[in-house]
Amino acid sequence: MNWTQVYSAKSMDAASAVARVQSGNRIYFGGGAGVPQRLVDALMTHAPNLRGVEIVHMLHFGAAPYIDPAFAENFRHNAIFIGHNVRHAVQQGRADFTPVFLNEVPNLFRNGWLPLDFAFVQVSPPDEHGFCSFGVEVGCTKPAADAARCVIAEVNRQMPRTLGDSFIHVRDIDVVVEVNYAIPEAAGGETLPIYTRIGELIAAMIPDGATLQMGIGSIPNAVLANLHHHKDLGIHTELFSDGVVALVEDGIITGAAKTLHPGKLVAGFLFGSQQLYRFVEDNPFVEMHPTDYVNDPFVIARNEKMFSINSALEVDLTGQVAADSIGPCFYSGVGGQVDFVRGAARSKGGKPIIALPSSAKEGAISRIVSTLKPGAGVTTSRNDVHCVVTEHGVAELYGKSIRQRAQALIAIAAPEFREALTAQAKALHYV
């Protein structure tokens, strides 16, 4: 049979597709904006027939009905990165969390640490050769599909066809479910003076010809908004959003100075507006790859002048970063922060940056702290942190003593907390 006949033979409705799932199976859901919504809906309808099914996924948009206590006997969620839609379930002990560096997630699937019975994914329609693209979510979803015993794919007419190492052939899909709905859009971050100031400080540190890693949200958007006078910037990042598109269209991001994949924008996944999805459609400038490549620190370091920009919940006076938990409460995940911090640190002319507002809860709490909250996990160790930025300035920590680090971090804390932080630093014998 040719591929069109294979495709037709594998096509069925969502209900028939998920009927293959049995009690005790483990399912991976495609993440981000690529979650297969119709398959999720059908699985919930199939729930009364199931017991002890484990659902694994990264951060994704939309509802997560399987974490409702009513389905406790049917499903157990295992978050590899905790999103807002499953956070309460994880914090209440009704769902699990598996901490892992993003570059190592594909290894969990491929080498049997987290074997998958099913991968529920979303792909673009096949091209003339029978290849479907994973579109907006290649990073962990393609490796999951490569490793799973059975791949059930929503073929969505509205999924953009992205290029790079982003394809699966119809013959490697076990079940096809044709759908037609808009890819979810992600809201941009807040535009507030505090973020604008952080963006200005970081942008001033970035030289022409640098390659950047940043995610989405208020701080990345503020940085991008302040780069319009730069030249020949490049992108090598786990994810990107609309702010990058504007700089490409203005000729600021060209990739011309990149030492790895020159002239290419490299990423693992993306989410944003429909404008973003139209931009990446069949665009040779954009290359999507799995995260064991994009997030490999040794690959990242091959980009000269690699600048990574990541956020934190707290930074203590020695430079330890908590980014995935608030005290003992898990909040998100390590994601690619450490991958890119280490990659940028090893890059010729590169620099890893941790950026955060100096306070939280409308100024009531300092985010520069003497010690992390009891039970908090250290996302990025003090040995890895080079530079911390708040709206009050830049603290250069690399090669500095604990005394020098504490003084530099107190200097960029919110002014109303500096006296107390100084007293605490003295009590800890840091200064």
C-alpha cells in the first residue's frame, strides 16, 4: 500500500482510538499548545472502563479534567513540569511530580525509565511524501512518540507545519484521528515599569551577534522590546513566542552571527498567537528539534556569545536559586533553566542571567532573601549562578566570595528590605 492507503486504513474517530487504552497503561500527552484535545475528551468518556491509568505530560494549556478527585481511581497524573492546571493536585498529593532536567526527558522515554504504552499527540496533515509535522511542540513529544508502544495522533488541519527534526511518517502512526480546531493561544506577560526596567538592564548587557535563550512572559517580552537597536542576534531556545517574530521582521534577529546553525532560529516548542503560528508555517528560518538536542548544555555551548535569561522565585544571599518550589510546595519544574545556565556559562563570550522582580505580593515580600524558605528546592546551585538582575540593578556573582555575593545581592534588593538583609547577613557571618 502507498502512504495514502495506510493513512486511510488507520483513520478512526477519537472514541474508537482511545478504546485501545487499558487499565494500568501509561499515556503521554503532547504538551504546550499541542495537547490533543479531542483525544483527552474521549479518554474522559472512556474513564469508567479504566483503573490506574497514569497520564504523563509537560506543561500544557487547557483543562486537565483527569485530576478531578472524582477520577482518582481511574487516572493518576505524573507531571514532568507543573502547570497551573495541575498545580493544586500536585500540592495536595493527588498527582505526582517527577523532577528532571529538560534535556534528559527524552531519555526517560527512550531508555525505559518511564516506558510509555501510548503517546497521544497532535500533528499537521501529511505532506506529499506522507510526513506529518509535530508543529508547535516537538521538544518532548517527538521523543515520546518515538518510544511509545502505540502512537495515536490527532491530525489537525490547523496545526502549522514546522521544519527541522520535527516529522513522523504516517507509517509510524498507529491510529489517525482527523480534527479541525484552532491551536490554543498564550497570553503575553504584563507590561509594567518594573519589567521594563529589568528588560532595559538585560538588553544593555547583550552584545550584537549574541544568541539568546528566553521563554515567554513579562521579563522575556521586556528584554525583546529593548533589543530593536541590536544587530544580527540569534535564537537557540527551548521555546519562543511572538516577541521574537517582531525582531525577525525588523531584521534584528537574523542568525547571521551564530556559530551553530547560522541563519536558523532553533527551538523545541513554541506558543503564542495565531500570528506566531502563521509565521512558523513551513518557514525555513525556523528549525524545531527535540529537547535532548536543543537543551544539551554541550550543544548550547557551541553557540558563541550565548546569553540565557531565566527567572526565579527566590535568590538567597549566597546565590542559590529557587525556581520550582515555594518552600516545600512544588510550583513548576526545573525545565531548561540549568541546561541553559550551564551551556551559556561554557559558551565563548556567553553569559547566564537570572532575572526577577526584587519583591512579591505588591512589595510585601523580598525575593532576595538571606536563606531560601525551609523545604525549598535549589533549582540552580550557587556554583552555577553568574549574574542576577532585578529592577534595582545587576549583581555579578561569578568568581565572588560569599561576602561579595551577599553585598551585591543586597544592593539590588528592594530598598525597604536592605537593612534587614544586611543584619541577617551579619548574623549568618556572610559579611
